[in-house]
Amino acid sequence: MVNKELLLPFLLISFLFIVVLTIVLYKIMWMRLDAMIKKNKEDEERTGKSVLEQKTEEKE
């Protein structure tokens, strides 16, 4: 029925594939999250600067 000689290598290769796939997906998601954080920080800086500019213009 099942070739016992090939079962262990098959399971090890399957496990290795799952580990590699998990690492790749983790890296992709980490890079996307990092990009989103940087974009939000840049947006906050731009918004903060424009708000400060508007406040200084109003005071003058």
C-alpha cells in the first residue's frame, strides 16, 4: 500500500515546503506592513506641517 521507505522523506520535504512558504509569506506581509507604516508617517508629517502652516497664517 504505502511505501514506508519513501514516507519519511516525503514528510520531511512537505514540512520543509510548509516552513519555506510560511517564511516567504511572513516576509511579504512584513514588507507590506512596513510600507504602510512609512506611508502613514509621511502622511502625518505632511498633514501636520500643513496644519502648522495654516495656524501660523491665521495668527498673522
